Amino acid sequence: MTAASAPAPTGITAFSGSAQTMSLVAFCAVATLILLLCVMTGPDGDDLDEFYTGYGSLSPLRNGLAIAGDYISAATVLGTGGVIALCGYDGVVLALSTTLSLLLLMFLLAEPLRNAGRFTMGDALARRMPGRSVRITACAVTIASLLPMMLVQLAGAGQLVAFILGFSNESLKTGCVIGIGALMISYAAIGGMKGTALIQIVKIVMLVGSGAAVAVLILHRFDWDPGALFTAAAQQSGAGPAFLHSGLQFTGHSGARLDMISSELTIVLGGACLPHITMRMYTASSARQVRRSLSWAVSLVALFVLVLTVVGFGATALVGRAAIGAADPRGNTAYLIGTRAAFGADVSTGETFLFTLVTTAIFLTLLASVAGMILACANSLAHDVCASWVRRMPARREMLLARFSALAIGAPTILLATLAQHHSLQPLVTLSFCLGASALAPALVYGLFWRRYTRAGLMSTLIGGSLTVLLLMPGTNLVSGSPVSAFPDADFNWFPFTTTGIVSIPAGFFFGWLGTVASGHRRAEEQRHQYEAVEGRILAGAVREGE
């Protein structure tokens, strides 16, 4: 989602005064209710397991809802919906990649992660290689991978509220960013894991439920014929049959096909390994519960991808690609425009209520997404960094540190979001996924499955993969060289791809291998014996320490 200013929609995309009023009231009511529920469900004492994992007390269904809620961010709803509306087939492939990413987590990483870790990514990586340096580096990569995504969610909050409520005052937009940011810090600090899980559950139920109702209205307008919907979207896209074929999104250079493959691979690997997703594995009470939770999560995400596809194509078919692009060059308002267009010219009271549900669900998605990310960063900062400096830190003090860490992470994020809200923030979304795919994914795969993997290999993976992404990202075509880039008036596009994955993902795995080989045969053999000592715990589902 970007924060570029957009003109107010007109005609069929305009929102009535009653819809705007109901949306504002609903925003305030939901935010207040969620804060109250966080206070009621938050940890009372000084039990770290309650704050970090909620005692693993969530049922598979509720945990699956929470995982799906964490996974579907506002960037997914608005950004991917916009790509579907503007690029057709390429957007659908992008949406399907998100589901594939969750399947990868389910079948390859979920159970070993749950068995190896306790609270944070640092726990999982330090299971085999204990040490302060490992935990501090894991915390740094956790924050680096989630901070860009948090900026996108927060900076887009002002744009979203302005679009729905019809105002353009920059001070009001900045006020929205600050207010929403303060709410999200409160949710994470007060509610802990159970509180943020509750937000995610409410969010995903509202988002999928309201989106499915809109999808049904759109299909009804096309006589329940998906083929007619796709044909109409192609006709209104201005691209003709190309709208229903691969290649519309990645055009303008000779490596377009390779760029698409790189983007999809980055999403699949990065989405599965981002820390706010992996921390949900620790809330399950057993390996069997992890499998059942992810089964629910995959089903819900797949259902929402279907909903997003119908709404995205519906927006193009009913309004036209040109009107969507005029409202936002990246199409981030397409989901809302498609929702409004599904009602037709005359909007009934029931349809106004449905639109209110949709806007409230998206607003709650903004709140929930950043609350989960702040919690993941705060937990890592308190548990992996602060607690590692003090031997046998009291649980009450560590919990207090975790809550202050939420403020320490959230306050700078709010400030940066207010400064960045007038720029295209798509590179930040891509940066998060690239760091997840290039640093965290190789570290987890090697750390969980390679017997000879050494501490030097782990540090090389995390640092080398991250630096490769940070060096290559400024040269991509999302940063400069195009009208929709972050710096449209500049052109230092020396790496002509949308993501860094084509180079940085192999580099992350290579650095891990190189660091391990450079450690020497003796060190690798020592690590193999250490791994064999915990292999049963990691792979066979033995009871974790502290349970």
C-alpha cells in the first residue's frame, strides 16, 4: 500500500455522507472495544508464557484464525487487490503465491519451529548455537524485516481514512497516523499474545465475511458467470486479452519473465519466514495443534484470495482500469472502489451497512497487522537482547521490558511513518519480503535441518543475506526510474528488477554454506554432534524446555 495523494473518487466510486458517518462511528467503536478486550484478556501477573504465547491455550481454530489474520495484512488486501485490478492475471498469481507461502510454512517449517523455539526467532536459532551474538543478530534482522512493513501500514492509514471520509487535509492524515500508531502500541503492550490474537480473530472474521458478501454481489451482477466477469474486466482494462495473460505487470525490460519469477519466489519464501508469522507457531500446545491450526489458516487465506480475485476483477469490470489508476496509480483503493461499485448507483441501507463493515474490516486490518509486528519486535528486543545481558532476569522485569520495548519500537515507527507518508512505499513492502527470503529463510532451513551448520555459518547467513538485500534494493525499479517509484524524478536504476530475490536469496544460502565451510572440519563435526543431541527435540516433536 502506498501513501501517495489521490483525488477523491467521483460517480459510482463516491461514498455517500451516511456511509462516511457510519464508517467513522464504526472505526471509533471497534478501536475502543478492542482496547477494552485487550485489557480484559491481557496477562495479569508476571508469567512470561502467558505474555509471549498465551500459555498455548488457543484452540486450533482460533489459532488458525489468528495466523491467517497476521498473514493477511493491509498491504495484502489493498496492494494485491490493486495489482489484480490493474494487471489481471499477474495479480492473481501474486495472490496465489501468498497461499503457497503458507503451505510452505505448514509442510516444511512449522513443526520444527514450534519444537525448536519457545518465544522468539532467536530462541529457534539459538537452540543449537546458544550465545548472545546469535540472539542479538536475530533481533536485529527481526526488526529490520518488520520495520518497513510497519511503516507501510501506518503511513497508509491516513490515506485510507482520507479516501473513505473524503478529506484531504495533511494535518488530519498525520493525526490519523499518530493516533492509530498509539492504539497499536497499546494493543501490543497491554494484550500480549492473547490480546493481539483476539484482534486478529475479529479482523479475519470481519474481513472474510464482508468480502465474501461483496463478492457474491459482484457475481450476481454478472449472472453468476465468472467467465462473463473476466471478459468484462478485460474489455474495461484497456489491455484487451493481455489482461488475462501473464506479463502485464512486468513489462518494459528484457528480463520481465525472470523478474516475475524472482518476485514470486521472494513472496513464497519471505512470507513464510517473517517473524510475526513464525511467532504464532509457539502459541500451539503441540505439533499436532500446529498442523491443525495451519490447516485452518491455509483454508481461510485461500478463501480470501478467491474473494480478492472476484472483487479486484469486479472493480475493473464495473469502473474501468483508468478510473482505478486515476484514484491511485498503484490501485490501492481498488478494493474499496470495487465494493462501492458492486452496489450500483442506488445504495440501500443494507448496502451502506455492508460497506461500513468492509471499511471497518480494513481499518481493523491496519490496527491488527502492526500490533502483531510490534509485538514480535518487542518480544525479540526484550527476550533476545535485554534478558540475554542479565543472567536469571526476573520474569516480572522481563515482561515490563517487553512492554517498554513495544513503546521503543512503536514511537520511532510512528515518526518515520509521518515523514514517509507522501512517498511511494512499495519498496518497503518488497524490502520486508526480501529480508525474510534472503536472511531468515536460509537461516531457518540450515538451522533446522543441516547437521554441520555452524555459528559462523548462521551469522554469515543473517548478516550476508541482509546486506545483499540492502545493497541491491536502492537500485531496483521500485526506488527510481518510473513514475510510480519512490523517487520518480530520479533514475539510478542499475538493478533492473522489482525485487532483489534473484540474487539475494542464492546469496543468503551461499553465505551460510561458505561460513560453515570456513569454520573448518573440526567445528562442523562438533556442531553435528550438538545437532544430534537436539535433533529428536526439533524434528520429532519432543516437549520444549519450559513446558
